[in-house]
Amino acid sequence: MKHSELTFQAIVEATPNAIILVNKEGRIAYANHQTEKLFGFNRIELISKKVEMLIPGRYHEHHPSFRSQFFAAPETRAMGSGRELFAMRKDKSEFPVEIGLNPLVTVEGTMVLVSIIDITARKKAEEQFRLVVESAPNAMILANKNGVITLINAQTEKLFGYQRKELIGKKLEILIPKNFSENHPHLRESFFKTPSVRAMGVGRELYAIRKDGTQFRVEIGLNPIETDEETVVLASIIDITERKKHEVMLALELKNKELEQFNYIASHDLQEPLRTVSNYIQILEEDFSGLLNNEAKSHLQTISRATLRMRMLVRTLLEFSRLGQNKKMVSLDCNKIVKDVVADLNSLINATQTTILIEELPIIQGSEIEIMQLFLNLINNAIKFRKKDTSPEIRIACNKNSNGHFEFYVTDNGTGIDSKYFNRIFQIFQQLDAGQQIEGYGIGLANCKKIVEMHGGKIWVESELGKGSTFKFTIETV
């Protein structure tokens, strides 16, 4: 035996994997000790035999054609990529394997050196991993560095509304709203550069999207997992919609406790001195009228008007502070709410020849009194800030925004608002009358802001001077 052949044999014998050398007719020309150990045959039983003796019978029909294809274009490759392979021992027991093929040129022609690894332990570990993922109470998704989903559990199907076969092999972006998905590949690439256990999106709000297009708030945990082939990531996804609602309710309860103390101060410590001033003004007017000249009487009238206005301000402030004390949330038909508000404003609407167009509105969960107050303030404002010699036209509509929330619109053809005041108008006691003498205390829009925020939404205005305004606000869907 030549020195090179001895060296080759020594190397093959030292390899921890089962190694067999097969010619183009499929006969075994050589087998190492690990092959004997793995398959239960001794070398004498294997040499010159067909390689099919190591393969389960169900694969015999197609194996010769696979072998012919390999020898037609021999190159190093993994056999059976993308499907499960099984080998068979002498006792006919089967086991999963991973096979590598390497062409080898010899004096007897081209042969193939076959490396065989028993992956039973790996398969058991993978199955245990699948069972753990499947039994997890959260939605669990396994994805590779390209963002391709390779494994999900039943909770993922339940949470997102997809069947397993609809997600496996798809990109993660299928579960991410469009306004977030565009930047997601960059974030994923950044994660795989320095993979570590972490919470995704700390410090900002994250949303996921279901098959039906609805969006919901989520909390995501990322866990990198090293496999033989690559690093993958296991993502744990929790729907935190209810938790966020609970947090809002707790915050409201805390606010309400603070407001109860404020109510006492406002109702007693502020109103009592005003009542005292009013009483003394009345005494001066009634008992000392003959001793007062016209200038003094005029001063008393000024003080009386200022005191009355102050009492009205305290009363409106009290009404503002009481918002949210009615915690009962019920199902509300906004079509009925708006029609009732319009009926209450009937006299004003007729007097100003106002036209109100109401499109189809949704059913929401909310406080009936406060939602009525919200629409009342917005409609009343739209009429109040109308153009001279122009009949007010108001349109009320709603649709769903990209976050799946209801977005309401109250649009008018009034005087409009300068953009520099867009934020200021929602602050308490901030009134912009656009040069008109309009009664009010600058609290209506502050009330609107507070009501909307108590229902988990936000409010803003889009406007242009002389062309009217559109007040928009969001309410969370049920």
C-alpha cells in the first residue's frame, strides 16, 4: 500500500464521523471504524456491497438516479438539503442522519466519500425545543437573520389570526405595520451584529398587525439562539392592550384623587371669599347708596362684574376638574350621541342657519356624558367662530387610522386658526377670538383634550386662517 493511501486511511479512521467510500455503481469500497460502530456491521459485511443496504427500503427506488446525477456533475455538497434523511442499521432500526458528499479521484475512477452523522440527539433537542415553544403562554416566533419565519407556536396563530402554513417561510414584516416595517430590516441587521437577550423597542411604542389588518400594542423580547448552521432569534410577543388600558385607568384614579382635593379647595377656599365680596358690594349699594357719588357707584359695578366673572371662572374650573369622575364606560352609538347634541343646540343652529352633515359614525366604549360634552364643545365652537355673512357648515365623520383607532373629524368653514396657536388653544383659559368679541372662558377645548385623553386618544387641529378648521381626535377601538 502506498504511503499516500496509508495517510488517507489514517485520516479517515481518525474522523469522528462514519465515513464510507462508494464507487459509481454504488458499491462500498471502504468503511471506517465509526461506520461499523454506527451501523452495527463489520467491514467485511460492507465492502463490495451496495450502499442501499444502509438505506431504508422506501428510498431504494430513487437512490440510484440520485447517485447517477451526482457522478454526472461531482462536487462537494450536502445530500438531501431541505428534507429529512434516514439511515438503517443492521438490526433494521432507522435513525436521522446528515450526509456530506465529496468526490474523490482515484486510479479506479471517481468515487464519492460519504460522511454520515447521526443527528438523533439533535432531533430530540429540536423536538424538545418545539414542545417548549409550543407550550409557551406567549406568541413565540423563530426567525433567521434574513427575517424569514421558521417556527411559530399555537399562540402566534391565535394572536395574529394566521394559520401556521401561512407564516412559515414568510418575512417577519408580514406581522409589522407598514409605518414600522420599512425600518425593520435595519433594526434586525443591527441585532444580529451584536446578538443578546433584550427587549425590543425600549422607550417607544410598538405595534403589531393581525391578518385582518387591525393593529395592537405589543411588548417583544428577543433571544438569540446558536445553531450548527447560524444564529437565529426567538421572539416572544405579548399583547399589552389590556395592560395599557389598566395603566390609563390607574393614572386616572390617581388624578381623580388629586382633583377631589382640588375640588374642596376650589369650592370652599375660592368661592367663599367671592361670596363675601359680593355680599359687601350688595350692602354698599343698598345701605350706602345715598352716600356714594356716581364715580363710586361705577367702581362698585366694575367690582361686581369682575366678581361675577371670577365666580363663573371658578365654576367652569370645577366642571373641568370633575371630568373623569364618572368612570362608567359603556357602549355608545356615536350617531345617536351627535344627533342628541344637535337637538340640544337646535335654537343656536336655527338662529345661525347652520348646516350640519353627519356621516356614518362608529360604536365606541366611553362615558356617555363626557363624549356628549366633547361633541357639544366642538360643534358649539364651530358655530361660534363662524365668518360674518357666511352660514356655518359643519361635517362630522370618522374612519380608522393606521393604528386601528377610530379617528373623528369635525370640519367647519369658519374663521380658521393661525398655526402658531394650534397647541395653545387646548390649554385651559386660553381663548383666541380672532379679533371678535366672543363670550367664553377658554375652557371648552381644554375640556375636549381632557375627555379624549381619558378615552386613550389624542386631539389636534388642522386649520388655515380664513378657510376653516378641522378638529381631529382618536378613540381606541373596542
